[in-house]
Amino acid sequence: MKVIKSSVQVLEQGPGLEGMFKHIERVGRISYKSEDRIGPDSWKKFVEGLRRRGHWAVFEHGTVYVRVDRIDNLPTIFLERSRWERDNDSGYLLTTNYRAICQAGLGEGNWLEEHWVEPEGRPERVSALFVCSRATSHQLVRHRKYSFLQASQRYCNYSKDKFGGELTYILPAWAYDVRDDWAASIDPLTGESYGWLRKQDGQELWNSLCCLDRTVSSRDDLWKRIEDEYMIETSENDGTKLKPEEARGILPNDIMTELVMTGWINDFYEVPAEGSPEKVGFFFLRCAPDAQPDIRILAEELKRKLDEYTK
């Protein structure tokens, strides 16, 4: 069993059509945890497989930048999912996602290649990769303006070598409160402060707290029992092996997951209009003091990284 910190990073799409397709592959393979299969040209077979099976949701994470002379002759479904502005040559610069291109019938032939342009300045859309608990992922997917893709517990078998044959849990935010309480106290036997706990994090902190705090040690015991049961259920030794999709029912909300969230950069920063009670922007909601602590930690980290990314 392993315990890690939550984290988030910005996934940057590379230049050109190939950069977009490689980005789609990178995001798509997170679902199956098959990133080890990524090669120089592996995106070709992967993207075609998604297209053939109609897995359009993965295509939403690929950002398309095109220039057209007119927009009145473009399919409505394409325009509804695009944002555009006039350029200096009286044409239009449009930004959308690859799913909109395909479902508008513009993904065949050379249309996309002929109209592709590189974005000037900062990109319009961005993907963020969250490593978080399953409970936190449930909060993230409530932001319906965005597109999501999550590691699949249906196909990911944690008893396999690629997962180290163990379950990975996310260090919960409440563990830091426990740490701070202990760090402010004195060991009655030695008279020494527990202040050294403030220098620890992740697995090291969890191990230390397990020796000090009953709540933490009890949760640790529970996690280990769940891991043992999951490994037994997915083992072939007793002839009653369950599929990952059948064994996942015992996995708790504390289990680690990976989730990609893609959307318009402006939507992350959006704030309510003056006099409006509506709360809209991701950062406005999730960086607020009353936001749930686990997601607030990630939102504040993403905001710092996105501030730097968009400079």
C-alpha cells in the first residue's frame, strides 16, 4: 500500500496537427494506463481506433485552431462549439475541439490541414491533469463547462505490475490538521516538541502519524484490509478471480485516480457579473475559503501554474 500527495499539472498541446493528435493520445491512454505504449507514431493507430469505436469524448481534449474566410457556410454544430474572432485579413480565427470538427464532417480529407493556424500568444484552451482521490474527482466533474477523462477502474487492475501490485491512496487534507495539532504539542516522555512533523509530507508523514494518532492508524488499517481483499479477489490462485470492474466495488473514495480536465482558459478565471448571484469560474468557486479543503489545495496549485503558463 502506498500513500501520496495530490497534485496537478498543465498538459501542453504540441504545435500543429500532429501535436493535437499526440495530445489526444496522451490524454486517452490515461484512461487505460497504457502510457508505456506511446511511441513516435503510435498516435495514428490510437486515434483511428477511437474514431472507429466512436469514442468522441476523448477528441474533446484536442484543441483545433483554424482560419476561414467565411463562417456562414460552416455547419451549425461546429459554430456552436467554437469561439471565433475576426483577423486582420477580414477572415475569421476559430478555436474549437477535434470532436466538433469530426461531428461536423470536417475531419475527413485535407480541410483541417489546409485551414490550420498556430495560435498567437497564449492558447485558448488548456488541459490539466489531476492526481487526486476519487472523492475529489467527483467534485471536479460537476464543472460541466469542461471535458473530462478519468483513469478507468473497470480496466485498471491494481494487482498488476504496472501498479506495483498495490493500491495507492491520496493523503487527505485532514491529515495536515492532525499533523499541525501534534506539531504544536510536546512528547510527555521526552519533553521534546513534535514540531519536526511539519517538515514531513506524503508517505513519510502518514507513517509518522500512524504511530501517533488513533484516527490515522485506524484508517491505515482499513486501507490495508481493502488492499488485501482486492488482491485476493483479482488473484487467479483460488480459481474465482474477479474482473477489475467487479472488484472495484470495494475501493474507497480515498483511492488515487488520475483525471484530465480540459476547457477554455477564460472559464477557469471567470467571475460573476456585477449584481449577479451566479458563481461561475472554477477558481472563483474552488479557491474560496469555504471550498472543500482537498479540492481547494489543488485549485490553488493549478491557479499558480496557470498564472505562470499564461504570462
